[in-house]
Amino acid sequence: MKTAQSIRLDDYYIIFDESLTYLSAFLKEKKYSQILILADSHTAKLCYPKLLELLPELKSAILIETPDGESNKNLDACQEIWAKMLKAHADRKAVLINLGGGVIGDMGGFSAACYKRGIDFIQVPTTVLSQVDSSIGGKLGVDFKYGKNLIGVFKNPVLVLMSTVWLETLDKRQIVNGFAEIFKHALIQSPIQWKILSEATELPPTDFEQVLYDSLLVKKQVVETDPYEKGWRKILNFGHTIGHAIEANSLQKDENPLFHGEAIAVGMIMEAYIGTLTSGFPQKDLEEIVKVLTLHYGHYNIPEGSESTIWEAMLLDKKNQNRQILAVVLKAIGQPDIDVEITKELFQKAFNYYRSLA
Ligand SMILES: NC(=O)c1ccc[n+]([C@@H]2O[C@H](COP(=O)([O-])OP(=O)(O)OC[C@H]3O[C@@H](n4cnc5c(N)ncnc54)[C@H](O)[C@@H]3O)[C@@H](O)[C@H]2O)c1
Ligand SMILES: [Zn+2]
């Protein structure tokens, strides 16, 4: 089965399916023994009723609800999910539909991949971040007491369904948050998309579906080239080496911590600046990145005395090699430079540069 608005990735399709007619046909064709739907406390209230409205035949499916949020993406929650699946007598021909953001997609996919050695799962991402990033690429997993995403597997869904209908209940901050990954995809691989996005004054732009489609093509090309992150896939980490450390620092120190994408926006500015020092990234392009990202994310006042905590967090990055902090910077818009060492001196300069933008 294939429709016009679709992207093929490995052996499955990403389908733009606003009315869910494709899902209906897909489920009929697959003849699953049972359909289970995983939602968190928000998506169970806000998205599940819409899902039933669009596809009344799913009324007989079993809803598994789990508490929302990153703090509930763990093995305890998986155990609850597995227990509910067993209680529902789900066998190996059952399918799990993950209806939610990245937390539900990562944890539901992981739960399905482990349940009775693996059942099919379908991703129905309901946040911008999960649509453009976490629902594709095959990385599944949960957080563990020593850190984020430490326990997991690589496995593809049988189907990913994209629809803008879910975004109606998503607040503006969450939408803009997810857009950081869309900006990132454009900056690492697509000067044309960057040009289009840099002209958008509002997020999401009116042609959101097209923007999402183009952005997904970037992630598709990258993960297909390097599915297990041996090399090229690292380019998806642009903005994340410093951004993750800023996110962790904000979680510790800010009353209202940054969302992931907001921290990555800061990281992208700092790493783009580093590119001007190490890789010949043009100053005028840096200035444009600063202008565009500041328009949508504002300027973040990094809490006083955070330099050393952020630097320490960067030293713990699991992507470091031989105690060197290796990051992705830009040579030009659309052209990443991988494995650039960020020394403490470079970090300090980038930090001072970001501060000077206030
Ligand atoms: N697997 C990957 O490759 C990958 C990539 C990037 C991020 N991630 C993971 O994704 C997660 C973050 O994803 P996220 O930002 O979607 O977070 P999330 O799943 O926690 O969703 C954010 C919030 O929005 C709510 N929500 C979801 N859909 C909604 C809707 N349509 N209307 C109203 N509220 C809604 C959720 O209940 C939650 O409170 C992290 O755990 C991160 O590790 C994974
Ligand atoms: Zn990210």
C-alpha cells in the first residue's frame, strides 16, 4: 500500500494520513490478533478521543494509559505496560499503536520490541518533536537511574503516521520546541529549507505539512546512510554537544527549565560560532542563525556560575572519544564538519559569545 504523501524508509512507510484511512486499511490487511493503544495521561485525554472519532473501529482496541513526562520513561513504566498487555492476553500477532510524543514512542516501541521477543508497533507521533525526530530512525528505549536513554534497542516500526490534527491541542511552546530539530535538519543538510524557514515569522508556518515532509527527508537520508550511528549519523548531533549540557544545567538550576529544543537552539548558536573559528563558517551566516533562532526562542540567560557545570556535563557526553569532546559544527549552511574537537578554550569563547548577544 502506498499513497502520494509518503516516504519509504527501510521496510516501512511514513504516511501523511490526516483522515487515518490508510491506517484503517493497513490494520485490515494485517489481520492482527489484537490492537493495543499506548497513550500517556495527556494524549489519552486529548488525542485518543480524536483517534476514535476518525477510526471508530478502534473502539474495540485496548487502551493502555501511562503517566506522562520524561520522569516516567523508565523500566517501571514498561513493567506496567507489559503487565497490562499480558492481562489483555496479547499474543505475538498483536500490534501496539503508540499515540503520543517522544516519550510514548521511545518507551512504547521498546516495550513492543521486548514483549514476547517482539511484536509489531505503529508510531502515531503527536508532538512536532516526535514527528520530525524521534518516531523515525529506529532508536527505542528508556531512561535508567544513571542517565537518559541508557537502556534500549534499534528496531523499526511497521508504520509511522503523520498528521497535523494532533497539533491542535499542543501548546505553542511545545510546537516551537520541536521546531529546533527542523531548523537543525535544514542547517546540516538543506540550504533551501533553511532559506524558507528563515523567512517564517510564525511557527508553525502555514505550509507546515510540506516543511515536515522536507525535514523528514533529511533525517531519512541520514539514518539510511548510517542506521547504527557509526559515523555520518553524528551530523544529527549538531547543537546537541553543548545543547545537552545546557539542558542538564537548566534542569538543575532553573525554576522553569528549558525544553530540549530550546536548549538545542542555544547549542546550535554556540556550535555555529565555533564553526567560524574552526571550519570557515561565514560570519554572515552565523548572524542569520542568531537572528532566526532568537526570533523564535528568545535569548536564554544562562544562570550565573554555570560555565563549569556545563563544561563538566560536556565531558560526560557519551559520544566523546579518548576524553576528547568531539562535536559537529558547520562549514557552510548544509555542510557539516564532523569530529571537531571542542577544547575548553573554544567552549569558553562560544560561551562568552552567546552571553554577548543578550
Ligand atoms: N528515539 C529518538 O531518536 C529520539 C529523538 C529525539 C528525542 N527522543 C525522545 O523524545 C522525548 C521527547 O519527546 P517529546 O518532546 O514529544 O516529549 P513528550 O512525549 O514528553 O511530550 C511532551 C508533552 O506533550 C504532551 N502531548 C503530547 N502530544 C500532545 C498533543 N497532541 N496535545 C497536547 N499535549 C500533548 C505529552 O503528554 C507531554 O506532556 C525524550 O524522551 C527524548 O529522549 C527520542
Ligand atoms: Zn534533539
